[in-house]
Amino acid sequence: MFRRKPRLNKSTSLKSREAKISLDIAKEVTAYADVAKQIIDLAVYGDARNRSYRRLADFTDTIGNRVSGSKNLEMAINYMYKAMTVDGLDVHLEPVKVPHWVRGKESAEIVQPRSKNLAILGLGSSVGTPPEGIQADVLVVQSFDELKRRGSEAKGKIVVYNQPFVSYGETVAYRAFGASEAGKLGAVAALIRSVTPFSINSPHTGLQDYQDGVKKIPAACITIEDAELMWRMAKRGEKIVVKLTMGATTLPDADSFNTVAEIKGWQHPEQVVLLSGHLDSWDVGQGAMDDGGGAMISWEALSLIKDLGLRPRRTLRTVLWTGEEQGGVGSQQYFNLHKVNLSNFDLVMESDLGTFRPVGLQFTGSDAAQKVMAEVVKLLAPINTTRLEPHGEGTDIYPWMNAGIPGASLHVMDSRYFWFHHSEGDTMTVQDPHEMDLCSALWAVVAYVVADLEEMLPR
Amino acid sequence: MFRRKPRLNKSTSLKSREAKISLDIAKEVTAYADVAKQIIDLAVYGDARNRSYRRLADFTDTIGNRVSGSKNLEMAINYMYKAMTVDGLDVHLEPVKVPHWVRGKESAEIVQPRSKNLAILGLGSSVGTPPEGIQADVLVVQSFDELKRRGSEAKGKIVVYNQPFVSYGETVAYRAFGASEAGKLGAVAALIRSVTPFSINSPHTGLQDYQDGVKKIPAACITIEDAELMWRMAKRGEKIVVKLTMGATTLPDADSFNTVAEIKGWQHPEQVVLLSGHLDSWDVGQGAMDDGGGAMISWEALSLIKDLGLRPRRTLRTVLWTGEEQGGVGSQQYFNLHKVNLSNFDLVMESDLGTFRPVGLQFTGSDAAQKVMAEVVKLLAPINTTRLEPHGEGTDIYPWMNAGIPGASLHVMDSRYFWFHHSEGDTMTVQDPHEMDLCSALWAVVAYVVADLEEMLPR
Ligand SMILES: [Zn+2]
Ligand SMILES: [Zn+2]
């Protein structure tokens, strides 16, 4: 975190040396004000205006959603390989084996106390039911604690979780572990309230995680509305019976690729600033927000720099991950393969929380690196996106950050991200061309300037 | 509308007489402050706290949605007849013949340029397709004007309307008349963007209206997202082919009932203050918001007055309409049957825009009546719902207002009403117990005080 006050326990000479470095870096970065302005003008007001939105619309309208192992994901990777090549970038593919889970046909209904259809989405990696489905009494709980307290009631039942939404990070535990926690107690299936703060009877999918040694039972998300309905019924003492049918199955791992596009650095081509988003999505909605937008601005940033005839000292590398939704599979493999060059990775960047109105960056790095980045984001004043939050998130760049590489995530305004996330509502309708232009401009300025500084970011 | 300044063209004596009446009515109404407080305390803080919410939850959880002609609507009417009788009210049913439209199985998909499922809801009164469905090229338009300009392109096509949402009152014209406008030009079906400002890929149903002499073609609503998708595809010059299958059919009119509950007036039992909401709904969602909430507070208002041992001079009559969604069928018949007693109707009230946080009343009546109501709403100061908007809305009380009877609609805060309206999202989850208590209190105070004043409201 950037420290505004000098530390008392530092020697005066150290303090003055630090102050000198700060002054130097401020001067060096400030000199990029003009080029930053050029990038912003091109992205927001110039020929590239609306381009990342248009590219995203063409891409998602043509292909649709792109779950790991699907024909659509293969098409998507080919599409991007061609599009970025035509754009004049240096493109290659790096093979990755990805999980291949197939949803199949699925349905659920309340049979008792009255017949009611349930909108569901089976969860990634879930097993299916027998073809004739599972029909069982329901146990509704509001938390893992309640499930534990009422453990003796779970045997042979379908456990329905009606946990309140606290935050995605916290509440997603029910989606991830709900099946195994219920399975331990002898439950026959788990239906989990969708992990979202808002719903129009919208089920949300996502990955779930079986625990080793626990019987695998089918798991699906239901809507907030239906979870609350069954909870009210249970509170009234009504016996609830649900029938669940899921054709879900896991096939052998499939061939896929991380898609890599570069502008080679003129001075240190082996040193890399990495920009990224993921190309795969779930098999519902259009994957426009999660994470078509992140992928497109990571391409767009390179286009902007290329269009302006710029070439930084270090290599700019855009990586469009595969298999992110299956647990960051593509990015983990990329790390395993490239960590041998750890010392050449200058900055890793990820956009995977929406390309809504940007406010700045979430940045993870040493105090010294924070100081440099604090100067860099000042260049974004013309589009008012100068916020630098310490501590970034980012599934796909986590291995690098964990290994000490500075990491930056696009920071967008508090938004309706989780309203649409992993649901049929993830479409172009939630995207805005101007907001995407701002994201692209921010992304390009940060990547270009960091890649062109005399020194790599301090670790 | 209440005039704050005296009119110049009135004689001084008339002005002073009016001033005296105003003073008298203010005094008379102010005397109800204590009873208003009692009603509010009971509804919001006392034994009746959360009761209208609980009643609505029991009702909708037990029965579900209640479209005209359905077994569910029959069950709902029986349920309410019994519940209000057990509550000690004077209840009877008045027979009404209602339209009996049945949705049947329905589906739609884009066949070209790529296969994509479309979430649809067929529109009330629509004809179906042949069992094998209709497959045809698509013409996407953004307005009736554009359809007119491109009239020659419509023949043999499925017309897709991608009209922007302006307001419900204005934009609903596309749902109501879209099929006939397209049918006139030889189109084979109409798919209309759902009439809502917001969507999570949510289709919304509602009534549509065939024009006499125009070929009846199938009509359904699609989502905002899919309408925009097809519009973008069309703008790119892509040929779009859609397959639509609808099993919709209209059966002979069904038997139904308006459900009427009363507290008889002690002095003028023949004079009536009428409170109302509708019991029928569409056949999607749970009809909790539209209009279970309005029905429940109209019952609750009478319960509150009865529980306090109050009995006004005039009769309080709650009418739970049937067939509202089919074009106000139950309320129109009620008017036809009871208009012979027009002079005995003091005030007609309707709640059909949600029972969210109330702000006051929308009131339609003469200047003199506005003055009285302006005093009445002051009694609602303890719950801060004292707003009196001139000009009410209200499908079901319109015939009375049109005949000169004062009419009041519950006025709630700008809300997400149309996000959920006629969709699977109309469930108990959008309702709040405290907000419903406030609505019930407001409803009861207004109805009781108006029914107990010495004079009926001036016409
Ligand atoms: Zn993502
Ligand atoms: Zn209604």
C-alpha cells in the first residue's frame, strides 16, 4: 500500500533516497501524458470509438455462449485467432486440456404440497440423476450451521439451501460445497439458492466442488423466489416433495487453447506485460459480460497501441484464457508452463468483473510498485479513472500474484454484475459502448506505459 | 384539483361560503385523528403487524397463479370466500362470465444465422400456430412507423418489434396491437419485445387485441435481449429465420365470480365506499404483486376496522374482481349491474400498481371532493403517506370514475413494478411485510373516515 507518511524507523538517508526515486519515477511517468491522451482520444472520441463493443457484439452474436469442451468454444478460439491476426497482431495458440461437463436435459418441480415448476440450472461438475429422476422429501435449511444441527433429518432427502446473499465471495460457498455437505449426511440431491442479490426468477449456474470420499449427489441452483417459497412452506410445517431430473455428465477432458496475441517489445522482447480475460463462459446466456468484455478490451488495448504506431520497450501480451469457469484451468497451465520465466513478467492484468464504467485499478504489489502505479493512474485523469485500490482480485492472475508478480485488475463501478452472472441475463444488453471505450483506454494506457518504463516494476 | 388561490371570478359571498365549508370539513375530519392513529397502530405496530403479507403468502403459496378460466382461479375465489367469512365479514359471490384463454405448449428458436432458443410468452387472446409451428424469415422494426415504411417487406414474415420502452402506458400499444398491425401487411406472426424497462432475459405476457376484419396471427412477447439481438443481426444484413410453435387456444367463456365482503354501515347501509383489487392473474409467476397485494390490503382494511370494533355510517365493501387481466371483465360487469345505484356510491378505491411503500392517493373527483380528501390524507401523517395526486388511474374503477363517482388509487413509490409485471418474477419475493402494513393502514383510514363522514363526498 502506498504510504503517505515517512516511516519513523527509516534512516534519513534511506528516506531521501526513496524520495529521489519517487521524484524520478513521477517525472518519467508524467512524460507519458501526451501519449496517454492520444490513446484516450482514439479509444473514446476517435476512429476506435465503440469498437470494442462492436467487436464483442459481433463475436457473441455470431457464436453465443462457449462452455469448456463445446464446439462453440472451439469456434470462439478460431474466431479470435483469425480476428486478431487480421488486425495485424502476432497470434498463436497454446494447447490446454479442459474439463468437459455437459448439462444435458434438466428439470425440477415441486410435487407436493402443490405442483409447481422450478427454474433450475445444474452446476458444473455435478453428476446427473437416473433417467427417471429423483423424487424425495425436502429439507430446507438457511445455513451450513442449520444443516449440521438438523443433520439427522437429511438422510434420503433433497436438501434445499435458502442461504441469504451476503457477498459473492462468502455466499458462493453454498454453491461450491452444498452438495458434498448434504451428501455427507445421506441426502440424495442438493438444490441451492442462486448466488445473486437480485432475481426475476433467474437461476444462476457455476462450478461446484465434490469433496474426496463423499458420495457425489446431483446439485443444481434454484431461484431466490423458489428457495424462499419452499422455506415458507417448510416453516408452516408443510411436507414438500420435489422431483429432480438432470442429464448432466462429465466426458473426458477436451482439447482447447489459450489464445495469445502480442506486440513484441523493441528493447526487452523477453519481458512481458500481460493483459487478459477469458474466452470460455457457461452454457447459458451469451457470455458477453463474463467475460467477453474482458477479452475484448484486452484485444482492443493492443489494437489501440498498434493503430497509433506505438511499440513499447517490453512485449505486450494479451492472453485469452480457456477453461476459466472450470477453475482457472487455462491460466493455471499457462503459469505452470511459463513460470520458468517468472523474472521476465513485469505486470499481469486481468479484467473479469465486468467492463462497466471503470474507476481505476485494483493493484497488488510492493510498496515501491504501488508508488509507480500511483503515478501511472494519474495519466487517466482525462477519463476520471485514477483510483488505485490496493489488493487486487483475479482468478486467472492469482498464481502470478501469489509468486510475487505485480497484478492489476480492472476496477469498475459497483454494478449489477452478479444479477446477470452465470445466467441467461449475461448478454450484450448489459454492455454499454462508451463504458467499454473507457475500459479499453484505461487498459491500453496502463499496459503501454508500464511496458515502456525504463525499469520493470519493483517486486 | 385543489385550488390554493381563490378564483377571481367568484363572488365574495360564494368565497366565504366555501371557506366556511372548508373549515367545517377540516374540523370534522380532524376529529378522526385518534381513530386513524388506532388503525395505524394496529396495522403497523400491533397484533395485525405483518398480517396482510402473511395472508398473501399463505394465499399465493397455496394456490399459485390464477388465470381466468383456470381451476386455480376457482380455488382462489373459494379460498378468499372462506377466509373472509372466517374473519367475520359478510361475504357473497357475484357470478361473471370470463374469457378462457389457454396458453398450451409454446417455444421459439432462431434457426438462422445460428441456432438459439428464444424465451417467449404467448399473449392473452392470441391464436396458436399449426402443431408443426411456423418457420419464416424475420423483419425487425423499431416502431409502427418503421413497419409502415417497410410494409412491402412484411408479407410472409414474422415481424419482430424491438420498440424501446418509453412508459408502460405508451409502449404497451405494441403488445396490444402489434399482431394486427403486422397481420394487415400479410405477416404470419408477431414477436414483440416485452414491455418492461429491465430484463434478466425475462419475457412478459399480457393481453393483446385483434382488430376486427384483420387476419389473426399468433403473437408472443420475447425478451429485450433477444429483440436487440435480432435487431443487431438485421442491421448487419444477416438473414434471420425463426421457428415459432404455440398451442394457444380460446375456449368458451368460463364461470367465475367477483368476491364481495362487507361491513354494513349503521346509518346509511345503502351508501357504499368500495375498496378493490383483482384476484385473477396471468398464468406465470405467482400473481403476488399483480394483484394479490391489492386484494389482500382491501381485505385487511376491513379486518382492521372490524378488529377495532368500528362501524362507519356507510357500508364498507371490498370487491375482489375476477377477469381483470382479460380487460376488466369482472369490474365492468359489476358496474353494469350496480350502476342503477350510482347515487349511493360515495368513493371507489383500487390498488393495482403494487403494494410497495405507499406515498398517498391518486384521487379523481370534483374540486370540492379534492378539498375533503386533502383533509383526509392529513390523518396519514403518522406514516408519512399524505400525498394527494389529482387524477387517478385504475382499470377496474374507471367505469365509476367515468360516471362521475370519486375514485382513489393507492399511490406507491416509484418502484420496480414493471420489472416483474406479468412475468415469472411476480412472486412473494418482491413484497415487503412492513410496506404492506403501511398500505393496509392507509387503505383502512381513508375508507373508514370517508365512509363515516356526515356527508358523502361532493360530486
Ligand atoms: Zn469470468
Ligand atoms: Zn393488475
